[in-house]
Amino acid sequence: MNRSQRRSRREGADSDQSFEKQNVTSQLTTLERLVEEARASTYEAINSHHRDFLSIRVYTHDPLDEAATLNDKYETTSTLVATNPSPDLIERLDNIGHSLKAIVRMAKTHANLKDIDDQILHGEIAVCASSIVEAGEMLNEIEDMRVSQEPLQVLHGQFVKKRAAVRAELEYLSDEMVRVVETGCVHELHVTYGVTSNYDNVPYENAVTLSDLFFAMRELDVVRTRADVLVTALAENWLLPLLRAPSTPLSVSRTKLGASMSIGAFGRSSAVFVPSAMDHDQFVQHIVDVQRVWTTVLQFVRDDLFHECDDDHADVYAYMGQKLWARVWPTIHDELLVPLMPDNVDALSDVQCMVPLLELENAWMEVVPIAELRVRNAARSLLQTYVSKRRSDLLTTVASILASDDANVVVVGGDGPVIDVLAEHTGKGGKGGKNGKGGKGGKGSMLPEEDADGALHFPRCSISVQAQLLVEFARETIGFAQGDGSRTAATYVHAVRDAFSLYRCLMPSQWSILSVDAKRAFIVFNDCTFLVHHLTALGHGLREHWPRELRASATFVDLIASFRTLARESMSPVLQRTRDSVVRELGMWTQKGWLNENVLDDAEQRLVVACGCVAQVAHTAQAHLPSRVYLTVLGLLADVVVGYVAKRLSECVVSDTKARALVRLVAPVLALESRLFVLTSGTGQTRAPVAKYCSEWDGLQTQVRRLSMGTK
């Protein structure tokens, strides 16, 4: 100890003795002066250290030591004030206490931040993380105190910089200690037990271990983010591929400095995992092989990834285990559990089918809480698992039906021929052709018990093969609900509801086609109408044979509104596109004041083209839509042409010669009545009332009669 240090300590001791001899008022006055001096020296230390203008005097000064000395004197004065309390003394003491508390917090924050760089250089990453966390907590406390903003802003800026430096060091250490390497189809997980130097190859004083790394990441609340990355890598590159191909080469090597685990080093298995192609013994052996390789992976995680980690990191280990289990469980359920279920509900009493999966789950018991072990829960509810499998199979069938690209149509309703497409696919019933004509006649759109009196007659139209198959599927599945009893009847009813919902989900993907393909739009409209027709009374005749708890709730009427909306939305784009095209082709007919000009030849040509657009869509609609819907569509399109022509004729006053020319000019429009507003049935052709469906028709007839009377 040098002479100046001995003199300073002696002066400090003398000062303490003299302070204790003062009365309470003098002590408070002295404390107020010393607190102000400590505040000034602390601010000076913060500004000088972090703004790079250090002096010898400030560098040797320790604000935290000075604050600790003041705190001792504050305790002495508090004792005196307590023996002789007065409002003035208590208020002065409280002000000193608040100021001293702020100085101590700032001094501690300064002390923590100024040592971060040295701690990083020495490899004390755990201490760095603790210092950063403590500094952040104290800065939050200082925010509510009365302190100067300039040094506080300096501390905030240094806190952000130091925290970023610590996180960068953690990222470097994490990448060095736990690294996933991908080379072609080979994946390797390398774990290093300790890192001895930083990224500049400067040696640490002490090697950084995995335990230090996990502690620091947990302090800075980044451990779960890093764990999620590892969970994704382990699940996608090891656990799930091994579930489908457990024979894939898997190797683990260990040394004193680290360990590595690789998969696919000698090639991946080319076999495709198809549970339905395996018999029971092969499937059980597959599960046993999966258990063996999964045990190897989980043991590597436990022994090497958490090498020599104490119980303080058990929560990180448990978090990774639960995340891994959550990632693999859906695949276990779909590809292992569901295929194990027997096809017969009566065979569910034999729980031996679950034994292989229960043994597979045992490998996870160390890392997953018992409450999360879902195979055991599935074993307790085999019926529910069976129901889920049956429902999944049914919806898979529906999805394959709806996803088919079969563009054929079927004529249903009315008195026209109908083919039974489901019979054609199952080998029952007659044959049908691509044009929708077959050897089976009749309505074919309602079950006899659903429409015994013919009240629910469906009009003749064309529907898609997919829609007819969907209805046949619904009928057949509803029939299953009649025979299986209350345990599984609800499954079939809900499967039918899901099948119709699946149609609604898949159909919007065709909107881009429906806006340009009139035939496809009309077929989708008919499909929705056809489905609404059957939803009205689907299963009504079988309701009495269902379990009692299903009779009140098993209905499909609530689905009707959504299908009607879908029907309207499917036809609207192509109709709007056609109307726009007709208006564009009319050209001058949409403008005023031109009929008196000598342009009648061009005007007639435009009318012919516009009427041709209407006729083109009308012929498609007549071939596929029900008669009433066809006439409505035709009326909407014809109204565009008829309306503009009637307006132009009403604006002109012409001579007899010009009147005859105008009557001949609008002949293509008048011909729409005889060409398109005609219905064909088995008894011949019937002309529909044009004015009923075309609101502008009477106005056109009035103008034509006016011009015709003027020519006589």
C-alpha cells in the first residue's frame, strides 16, 4: 500500500468518526452535500469512461465504493432520526434516500457494463449474461427516478451495445458448439463440449462449456429460439425420415472433445413407406425398428447435446423433448396409429394392437411428461381412434372424387335418360357413355322414400360426374349410420357433412376458369342446385332407424344457404363478362344521336355480332341448364341488346323510307324470339313468353310498331 492510499484511508476513518459525533441536523446537511458530490462524480465517471476521455483521477475513482460508504452514513443518520422524529427531518432523510438509491443503481449499472468487454475476452459468457440482465433491470428502475437524462442516455446506449456484443458472442459459441451440416443427402449434427478461443482465435482464460452456453442463453431469453431451430433440424432430418425408413444408415461417434451423429452417410433407403402394403407382422417389425433408431437419436440429445449439464438446464431439455414429440406425433398418428386400427369395430376390444406403439412411446418417457403421451390416451379411447380412421378414409374417398379431372357430364332430372356413374365404377348396374346417355331411365335424382309423391321433382339439366358421385357417396354413407348403431353412426353423419363442406372448399379454386368457360360455370351452378335439392331431404326416410341422440341434430338443411350462394357466385362472372362483351360489340348503339347519319350498314353488322354473342352463350345454357334458369339467363343477356336498340329507336323521327330501313335493321334482334326463346320437349317445341324474361322487350315492340305504322 503506498503512502497516498494509507493517507486516504486514514482520512476516511477520521471523517467517519467526526460524522458520528455530529447532531442529526448536521449529519443530514453533510449527507446532502456528500450525495451531491457522489452524484457529480458518478455522472463524471459514466461520461468519461463511455465517451473515451478518461483521466487518471476518474479512472481510479470507484463510484460504487463511494455510494456504499454513503449508504453506511445514511443508516447511521436514519437511526438518529428515528429517535427524534420530526416531519422536516423525515422529509430531508427521504429525499436523501431517494437520491442515494438512484446513485447506487447508476453506479452498479456502470460497473456491470464497463466490465463486459473484458468478460467476453476471458470467456466468462455466463457472467456477461448475468451482468446484462442485472443492468437492464436497474435501468428500468432508474427510469422512474429523478436523475439527469444525459448520463442515463449514455448508459442506455452502452447497454444496447453491450447486449448486442454478448448476443453476437452467444451466436458464435452456439454455432461452434452445436452445428448441423448438410452435404447432399447426408446430414450431420456436430456437438463440441467446449470452446477454447473466440472467433479471432484469441484463447479464452477458461473454456466455454455447454452448461455455460445454456445458462447465458436462458439469461438473455434466447434459449428457446435456438432450441426451436434444433428441434426443426432433428425432426425434419432425423426423426421423421427414420420413421418412414428406419433402415436408413445412422451412426454416432464420440471423442473427449465432442460427438457427432450422421444419417444417410451410405445412401438413403429407396423403399416407400406404404402401411397398407404391409401385413401385420411386417408393420409391427417396422415400429420396432423405428423405436430402435429413435432411441439412438434421443440418447444422443440427452448425453451429448446436454453433456455434463446439471439439473439447472432440465427445463430446456424438457422443452426440447415436448417440442420434438409435438412435431412427430401427427405423423405417428396418421402413419402408425391409424393403420394399426382394425377394420371391424367389434375387434376393438383386443388392445394388443396398441402394444408396439406403447413400447415406441416408452422411449420418450424421460423427456415428455406422462400427460403428453398421447398413445396412452389413444389406447384409452380406441373407439374414438377407430372413428377418426373411418372418417378419414371416407373423406379421402371424397377428396379423390372431387380432385379427378373427369370433365364428363350426366343428365339428371325430368324425363331424360340418366346413367348411374357409381354403379359403373363399382361394377353394379348398367353402363354409361361419355355423353351422359346410358341404359338406365327415370328421374334418378331422389330416393323413392324421399320423394314418394313427386313433390320434390328436380328439373332436367346436366351435372358433373363428381357431383353425382358425391350424392351417391352421401346416400351410401348415410345408410351405414343405420346399421352400425349409436357408437359410430355420428361418424358417418359428420363424414357426409364434411364431404359437402369439402366440395365448397375445393370449388373456389376454379374461379379463374369459371369466368371464361360458360359451360363449366353452368355445370357448377347445376351441381350446387343438385346438391341443395338432395340436402333438403337427405336421409329423411332413414331418420327413424338412426340412434335416438342423432335424430334431432342430424340434419343438412343448414348447408343449403351456403350452396345457393356458391351457385350464384359461380355463374355471375361469366354472365358479367358476356354482358360486357355484348356492350362492347354494340358500339354506336350505346351512343345517342347517330341514327340520322348514313351509317346503317355498320350498325346492322354490329347488331348481328352482338346477337351472335348472346346466341353463343344461350346455346350452351340451353344444352345444360334447366329450362327456367336458361330463360332467365337468356333474358338477362338479351335485355342488353334490346334495351339499347329500343332507346335509339325512340330517339329518332324519320321518313317512311328511313322507317322501313330501320325495321329491317333491327331484324336480328327481333329474331331472338323465334331463335332462342323456344323450349324443346318430348311433345315438340314450345315458345316461351319473351316479355316475362326480357323486361325491355315490350319497349322494343312499341318502337317497331310505331315505325311500321309510319310506313303505311
